[in-house]
Amino acid sequence: MGAVNDLSSCISNNSEALRSGSLLFALQLGAAWAPAQTTFVRHFGGDGSDIGFCVERTADGGYILSGGSETDGTASMDMYLVRTDAAGNEQWSRTFGTSMIEFAYSVVGTADGGFVVCGGWAGFGADTLALVKVDATGADQWSRRYPINVDRSIGYSVTEAENGDLLCSGFAGPYGAQDAAFIRVGPDGEPVWTTLVDLGANNAGTAIRSTADGGAVALVTSFESYGVDGDIGLVRLNSSGDTLWTRSFATPALEDAHGMTVAGNGDVLIAGFYGAVPADAFLMRTDANGGMLWSHTYGSLDGHDEALDVEALDNGDILVTGRTQPGADDPTGMLLMRCDAEGGVQWQHAYVEGIMAASQSVCVAEDGGFAMLGYTALEADSTFDLLLVKTNGSGFTAIADGMGTNDRRFDLFPVPADVSARLAITGSWPGPFVADLLDAWGRRAMRLTSFTGTLDIPCSTLPTGSYILLVSDAQGRIGRTKLQVAH
């Protein structure tokens, strides 16, 4: 008991530090370099801006990249497709577009060795969902536009079904009244069916994956519009495009999610961000029927973190990529994080190239490392470069961690909390700590003490709202994170 009193005295003496301190985004170092794994950093594009959205590994161990490219020195973007070898050296590149704006948001390799890109085509005066098919050398095979709605439609994700059909997700309709749109087309691009789903507000189907029964599971984000905050949901479709079920995951705060994959056991993994700017990276796991198993957020109070893509690894671990900015004065870097099957962080790295960088897609390399695709600005007022970064299996690459390292990390879950929440501190922790929970007005709602790296916070009697958790140990080390309560 005396130790707790001494600790409380120490906390009281450091109250000013508690008010001013902030927890830097923790970056946990992994194991040593693996000699057999190559690493590299590659820039692609011309004099204009070039942005990467999707990377996939090719059958020969190389990579196929999709995005957008300013090919004519104007603000017009074209669909951009690049194929590289395993060392990241360009083999060929293609652009597709008009004098207006086109993007290739997703790419998938097909069973015949070719590739299909999915995105939006503005050549008709209004954005139209588009698919373009090329062979293994980048030569044209076919291109199709799918004007699902006369106002606007965009494709965000494409995948190949077992029979060679293509499944695509996006949205259709005017802003403020968008429906999530799902289409199935044959291997030649001929439409099979179209399904629209409305989960409320401004909907978009941001990711889709085929299922063993010939159907699909799709991620839907309801964007903030007309006073309605963003929420996320799942849609399950059968092989005919009929909706089997929908699930919505709504909280008082804004959520946005573009990353989704299906684990080997059929569970669904969803990656995004939670809260308004500054936000936290967000990771959720559901079962095959869309029932939530857990959700976690990752980040610091003063930083902005987003998870933009997620991959399920063969051993059950989870790989997450996105972007991270520890504080308002810090640069934005690519984020790569490896978690266990329960979402616990094993290691994470941030990579800064130029004045800022962000990763929007990740895939597992043939040698067991990881390839991230995104973009970077090398200096102020410069254009963007499409950026491909290859790490080894521990997340190390030719770009050093650009924001320092720290072996301590705070994770708080579930999000939001109802009956209780658990704070987990990973990394070294020298002794007991005290946590003060403050409400939105800075008033202390409760004080809790823990002698381990975890702390359970009772929430059933707390009013719905946002809280700040201030943490310190006897040495005065300070951390703080956010807690959202909803009943």
C-alpha cells in the first residue's frame, strides 16, 4: 500500500508534466536483417505527379502497380500501370486516359497471366466505373465502361473469381446520395449483374474479395455527408449478386475504411481510421458471418494515423500499412505494422522519404519480405512520385525509421467501449503505473493503478463521450491516449 501512496505522490508532483506531455507514436524494432531478403526503394513517374494505389505480387515474383499519372504536365491524371521485376526494376509501364481525370485504384492478376485495373473514367464528362484488361506484356486486350448511374460511378476494388469472372466494388450516384455498387463481369468484360446497396448516408464499396461459394464479401464505408458521420459495414453477396446479409458497425465517432482481406479461416480483417483529424489507425476482425470479434485503435493523442490496407499472413499474423504523423510538426511517413491474430502489435516502423510519404497498399514478397506502394513529395512545392518500398520480413529497408524508435506502445480496446475497456502497454515497463481518466472538460472521472502492463477500465457508469487517459509511472514517464465510451 505504501508503494501506491509513494506513486500517487510522485504523480501529484508531476501534474504539470501530465498536462503538457504527449505519447510519441511507438515504433518497435524487429529482428536483425535477413541476408536472403532484398530491400529497395524505387520511384516511378515523370515530371508531373504520380500516385500509387495498389501493389500485387506477380507470378514471377515481381510486382504490378496501379495508380495515377500526370502525363501531360497538367492537372489531368491518367490510369497508370507499372510492372517490375523482383528487384523493383521497371519492365514496362502504361497509361490509359483522356484529357480529363482517370485513376486506377486497384489491380489484379488474372489466371491467364494478364492484369485488370479498376477505377474511374472521366472521358465522357462524368466519372464512370471502368475496367481495363492487358496481357502480361501490357498490351491492350479490352477496356469497358459501366455507367451504372448517369451522375457518377467509380470503381475502387477488383478481384478475380474462381471461374475467371471479375468482381468489382465502388459507388454509383450523385454525391450525398451514393449507393455502394457491385458488378460482376465475365473474363471478356461483359456485364453479368449489378447490385446496389444502401447502408445510409454516402456509401461506397471500398474493397471486395471473392468467396469459395462463388459470391463475395465487400467492405462499405458510409462517408460523412450532411451532418451524418462516417461508419463502416460489410455486405455478403451470393454468386447471382443477391444480398445475403449486411452488417453495420456504427459508433459516435467517424470511421473510414478502405482495407479488407479474408483470413484463411474465413474471418474478415478491416483496416481504416477512427475519429476526426487527428485520427487513430483502426483494425477490426469479424467472423465469416460479419460478427465482430474485436477492434483496436493504434496511435497517440496528438498524432494522426491511418491504416489503409491489410493482409493476412500464412501463420495467422496480420500486416497493416498506411501513414503516420506522430505530431503536428512531424513529417508524415509510411506505416508498416505487424500484429498477432488478436491485433497485438509485434513490431511497427515508419518510413520517411522526402518531406512526406504515405503507403496505400501492401503485399507479401516472394522472399518473405513486404512491398508497400504509395507516394512521396521530395521537397516543398514538388510533385508527387509513385513510391515502391520493399522491406525484409522484420520491416527493415533502405529507408531508416524516420521518426525515432521506442519499445513502448499503448493499445486501448474495444472501440468504442461499453462495459469496460482494456489498456495494454507493450514493451518494457519498469513498475506500477497510475492512470487518470479525464472527461471532455478536463475533470478527473477516475484514477486507477496497475502493477502489470494491462489495466481494465470500468465504463458502464461513465456517460457516453470522449475521454483522455493520462498514464505515468514512478519515474515520471508520461503517456496519454483517447477513450471513446458509447452505451
